[in-house]
Amino acid sequence: MPLRDHFRPPVTLRHSWDELHGGWPMKIVESLLPTLPPNYVAAPQIHLGGGVEIDVATFEQDHSDPSAWAANDDTGSPAVAAWEASEPTLLVETDFPDPDEYEVRVYDVTRGRRLVAAVELVSPSNKDRPDSRQTFVAKCAARLRQDVSVTVVDVVTVREFNLYNDLLTLFGEQDESVGTDPSGTYAVTSRGTRPRKKWLLESWYRQLAVGRPLPRLPLWLTDNFVVTLDLEASYQETCRVLRIGRVDRPVTSPARPSSRTPPDNSP
């Protein structure tokens, strides 16, 4: 069964892309559990970004003399100098990045539930703006530096940016398998290791295409222990549960029964 385009008709006539992204992490977890050793657990993690409103309470000063705050207390200890009000050097309205997250996290419970691997499903909001892309890439880079294996799966066909290529640019590196015109759909597993004193980045990159099966990728739990991440199996199981067929057609209303009396063909 091939990869479908979840962002264009005919699939979008019946299903939204976030149905796949919401259901796929759990199916990835189910596919991993039989292969994970007992001391590892996998769990889905979904966070939908959005505006955050902060309720700021108003501080009401009492009627005491403010100068008393700068005086010594009863013990004779020197008081902290009062802040002298001044204008801020920057005052602007801004939004802190709060990206969508559709992922699977794998933990080692023998090491205090330490995160050892993460599978990131890229959403359209991760690719729609420069700051969104930078936030996603920075998160992946930070995890790699913490010796976390990172798998990025990008099936978003309506945004042509390749976040893995952006990650390599951040590190000042290139992957020849990406090519000069990076595809917007791909899957890749990366990990950072230290076989010697210098940090080593390793990646397994696979280009994705609508109409072709998804690949298998390595999921590293330690420097020397790896399990297989079967993206095709978990993807097809998600589509089966959600009834996302190989070819989705628009729903048509059943034919209305005729109100005319059928002809009498009796002799």
C-alpha cells in the first residue's frame, strides 16, 4: 500500500491531515513495544501550539511610606536598595514560538526515565514560517547533542521545505543523499555519538514519495543497540483504523427511491 497525499483531494474530501498525525504516534508505539527490552518504554506525545494568554495580577501598594523599604530593619541589617524606575530599552508585542508536536518518545526507565529516542512527525505549522522551522530544527539539534536518537518523518506535501537539510546547515554539514533540490517529503534518523573525543553525527536519510511504500529506519537506544522502526506497517495500520482508503472518493447521497408506482407486468 502506498503513501497517500493527506493534504490534497481525494483524501482531503473525507479526512483531515491531523487525523493521521493524531493517530499515527500510538500505532508507532504499538509497533515498537514487542521489540523494546523490558527496561524501555515508548509513549505518544501530542501538543497543539497556540496563543497563550497570561493573566497578570495587579499589585496594589499599601499606604506605607515607600522610603521605609530602603531603611535598615529592626535588626540593623542593611536593606536592599530600592529599584529606581526607568524606561525599558525594548517594549514590543511578540509571540513566543509554540509549535505543534506530534511525536513518540522512548525512555530508559533504569536511568531515571531518560529520553533516548524520539520520532517527530512534521506538521504544516512546523514548516510554515522561518521561526517555526528554526524552532523545530533547534529542538532536534538540542536532542542530538544530548545523545538522543531523532527520527523525523515529513509527509507534508504542501510545504516544500526540508527541515533535515536545515538541520545540516545549522551544523555546517551536507548529506549527498539529500541532493541539490531537497524533497519536501522524507524520513530520516540521526544520532550523535562520541566514538572518540570528537562528536560524530550519523544519519540514515530516505526520500518519500506519494504512491510509494514508507521505509524502515533504525531507532537507536544506545550506542550499540538499535531496533527497527517500521514506518510502513504503523502508517498502514493507522490508515486502516481511520478508514483512509487507497482511493478516497467523495461521499455521495444514496439514490432516493422512486415515488412512481412500478409497472404491473403480471399477465
